[in-house]
Amino acid sequence: MKNQGPSLILLLAAAVLVAAPFGLKPYGIYLLSLWAVMTIAAIGLNLTLGYAGQISLAQASFVGIGAYAAALLTTHGWSLGSALLVAIVLCFATGWLLGYPALRVAHHYLAFVTLSFSTLVYLVLRNEEWLTKGVYGISGIPRPTLLGWSTKAPLDFYFFCLGALALTALGAWWLIRSPWGRAFTALRENPLRASSLGIDTRRYTLMAFAVGSALGGVAGTLYAPLVQFIEPNAFALGLSFNLLLMVIVGGAGRFFGPFLGAAVSVLLPEWLRFSEGLYLICYAVFVMVLLAFCPAGLLGLGERLRRSWPPSSKSAT
């Protein structure tokens, strides 16, 4: 029965995600859709940072690349599936190239490299009006129709995003438990030891950046039709910090960390709006207290509480 606990919790969470939107207004459904999209981007960053140990402040850039690829192509008659393929290939290749500096620098130096890349992408999105329409943005982004199923309605598009999240989660679950995932973890724990064991640290570092960036592109491809209007400021450095916060607050290097962290980042501020002007202060205080007392995030806090709670069988003896 003990081993069935996580499965029951997972099934309950899935049931809540399926049933929740039916009792919500369009804005509530939009928030749940945004949570699903940001979770996909956070899963990608968790692969790069949480499992492979490579710091990246450029995830917002890949979300932006995916969003602009979807916006530019779908407004010119392309299907969202074709735009998704273009975004994945483009973000994978760009992420692979961005991984090369990680072969020479690490820690805060790598953070500055990815920060510079993020700034570069933002400037291109804002200034190259011939391609991105600059500060005027792109509007009228259509939502897809799949086999006769239109996702124009908020509820339909939510389930479309939820399905994309489920597929992404299954792919990430397989990757983490494959030899690739074990190599990522070895790279994070001790690169020198991993290299001495015959792991090609160069290839796996590049792959960690590429796969994580590609998932950022997937999230961007969904974000564009969700909001149906995009402009450069949506993909500025603040989004990268927000995605980093999702991974760390949820629990870096833990599979369900991005799910919980995205819920905190997207939903908690809305739940705290009852405090009116104080809700952002309450949110900031919550995050600071959590990270001060439990740097491993919410899932790490849960594991600590579970270990400290004596089992009933031991307490009875």
C-alpha cells in the first residue's frame, strides 16, 4: 500500500487537472493553460540545470524563438504542427551552439554567457521590424484545428495544452531514466569522475542545452496561440528569471519540480490577489522564506518532513 501512495497522488492530480476548468471562467482557464505552457519550458530548463547542472538564463529566448516561429508561420497559412517542427529544429540547433561556451566556462561565467545571448535575442526581436514587427508585435495568431477538432475555445485549447504537457512529461520521464539521463546526472555531480568513467562529457553537455532549449521552443509554440498576440517584452530577461524560479522553488533535479514550481509562479500570485496591493510582497516573502530554509525547494521540503515524521510502526514499538 505504501508503494501505491505516489501513484494515487498522481492519479488524483490528473483528475483535478481534467475536472478543474469546468468550474472556471475563461480567465481561470487561461491561467491553467499558461501553467501548462510554462511547465513545459520549466521541464526543459530542469533538464539543463537540475539534471545536467548547466546554468542557463536563456530559456526565455527559446520560448520567444518558438513563439515567433509559430506566429510568423501560422499567420501565413502554415499549420501549427509545421511551425512546431521548425521551432524544435531551430531551438535545438541554437541550444547546441549555445552549449559550446559551457565546455570552457562554468557557474557564474556560464550564467553571464547565457545572459548575453538572452539580451541578443531580445534586441533582435525588438529591433528587426522587417522580421518580427518589433515593438508593434504580431496579432491575430490562430489556434489550431486537429482532425476537425477546433481549439479556438479556451476550454478546448486548455486540453490541447494539457495533452502537449502530458506528451512532454512522458518524453522527459523516459529521457531521465535512460542512459542519457544517468549521464546528465553524472555530469552534474562530478564532471571529472564522469569523464574518467568513459562518459563523453562534451557531447552530453551540448545535448543537455539542446534538448532543454528545444522544449523551450515547444512552450513558445503553444504560448503564441494561447495569447494570440506577442511582442518582445514578453520574452525579456524577467521570464528567464521566472522560469529559473519555477525550477528552484519546485525542486531542481526532481521530475515533478517544474510542475509545482510553475503552479507557485503562475497561480499563487493570483490566489494572493485578495490582499490587493500586498499580494506581490506576500509572494516575494513566501519565496524568500522557502529558499532560505529549504534550498531544495518544495519537493525537498516534503521529503524532509516525510523523513522526520516517524512511521507508526516504529512509534508503536
